[in-house]
Amino acid sequence: MIILSTASLVFFDLLADRQGRPAALLLAGTALPPAGQAGCAACPELAQRYPCFFPDNSSAEAAAAWSVHGWSALSIDQLADAGEVFSGDWAPRAGWVRGNWYLMPAPAAAANQAASRALALRLMELVASDGPTDEIETLLRRDPRLSYHLLRLVNSAGVGGGRRVTSVNHAIMLLGRQQLRRWLNLMLFAARDGDPRSGMLLARAAVRARLMEALAGVLGLDKMHQEQAFISGLFSLLGVLFGTPLAQLLPVLALCQTVQTALLAREGELGALLLTIEAAEAGDFEVLGQHLKALQLPAEEWGRSVLAAHLWMLDVIAETTEMADRNHV
């Protein structure tokens, strides 16, 4: 039997900078760093790559434990609470912004932004249904940004056997449909001009997706179900991204019934994992503990998975930040 204390459950709030971009992590709750080699390695790695904080009113034990790993105390006057509206009207000392403003309805999309996301959605539909490679290639060529980053991904991953890949068609063939689908799904959330929510939405979706996948692995689910867990986490925010009920978006994506049930009803193993993560995001550690107990997930495994998911999120936003920077050169 697994006994959980809410004080042992790790999670982080993603903070924005004053421009609304993902910028830092803040310890949510009062947990100590996860025990074990993986936890000890991930905590300082996060702090080396990203500003990482714990509340300055944390217990002496927690403050000491996180400080050892390079995390810093954050005082309340350095933190602005945006809530549901990113107004920018905060005290000068508040360099970090907390809140769920990026989960609110988007501003009216510019025509080019709407067209770009419509193109990405059509690409996802084609890949999910094993559509013709030449049609996928044609659509990719209509978005130079996606074409560039597909080629960059294939060449950096070394899947070309040492030969430089310069053809979109060749890149599609080398990458394979499953990896192409995962990459396109992430690119759907990538920064788009005119939508200030994009960066924060991408970061949150990336954490959800990777955490779902990691927890599915801890539960002993096979690779296919781990991939379904990843897709469930990522697509759980698709309705927010498009400002459209999720039930209207799913039919074109050829998702299996397991994923649809998780997304629309929060039922099944994947639905239970989504509810678990949503409790953590809401800061409801009592409910989080109840979900983990029902799933028979130890707090240490939860904590290590949370750390790994946030490290992966940093890789994702680094890639898309570079993409945005190149587009504005």
C-alpha cells in the first residue's frame, strides 16, 4: 500500500516574464527535492538551464534542500499575479508573472495566423490518416518555417546516415510517420505572431504530454499506450489553442477511442493520468495525492517524472524560440 503525504509531492508553476514569454519555474507547495540519483541530477540541471525558484516563505528544510541544487528564493514582491488577464500593470520590482491568463480565449486571430494553424491541422490530419507523402510534402512547402525545421530536425538527429538531407520528401521518409506526427503536433503550439499565449501554451502542453508519457511508463504501459498518453496530454489543450470545443476538433485527427475517451470524458487510465496532472496544475495537492494513491504511483516516481517533463519542455521551447528568432531576422 502506498502512503502519500501532500508535503512530499513536487510540482512547479511556470512563470512568464513581463512580455508573457515562459521564463522561470517556481516550486508549488512545500515538497523537498525527489530522492534518488535521477532526482538529484535533474534538480541542478534545471537550475543551470533556467531561472528556478522556491517561495521565500518555504520551511528552512525545504529552502536548504533546494538551495543546494542551485535554486533561489523568490519574494512575493518579485512576483505578479496576472490571474486571467495579462495586463502588464504591475509593480516595477515584479519581474515574474504567475497566472492562467494564457488559458483564456485568444484575441481575434490575424488571417495569416489562422491560415498557418489551419495548415498545421490539415497536416496532422494527413499524417494521422496515412495520407499520401506527396500531399504532405506539398503542404509542408507552403510553410517555409515548418520545412526548414523539419530538415533541421532530421539532420541534427543523424537519421540520414551521415548524409545531409536537403529534400522535404526525403526527410519525411527518413523520419517516419510516428515521429513526424509527434513533431507536427508540437509545432502546432509553436509561437505564432499575434497570439501572445503561444509560448506559455506550448510549454504547458509539452509538460503535460511528456509527463503523461513518463507516468504511463511508470505504470508499466507498453510503448503504444505511452505514445497515446503523450498525445492525450498534448491534445488536452488543443481546444484552448483554437478557441473551439475539443469535441469539434478531434474527428479530423483519427485518434483511437482510448485517447478520445481520455480527452472528452477523463475516463480510463489515460483520463485518470490527465486528472492527476490537472490537480497538480491547480495546486490541489490533496486531490493529487488521492489520484496518485489510486494509481499506486509513489511520490518519488511522480517527482522524478515531473522533473524530467520540465527538462524536456525546456528543449521544446528552446527549439521554438530559435524558430521565432530566425523568422524575425
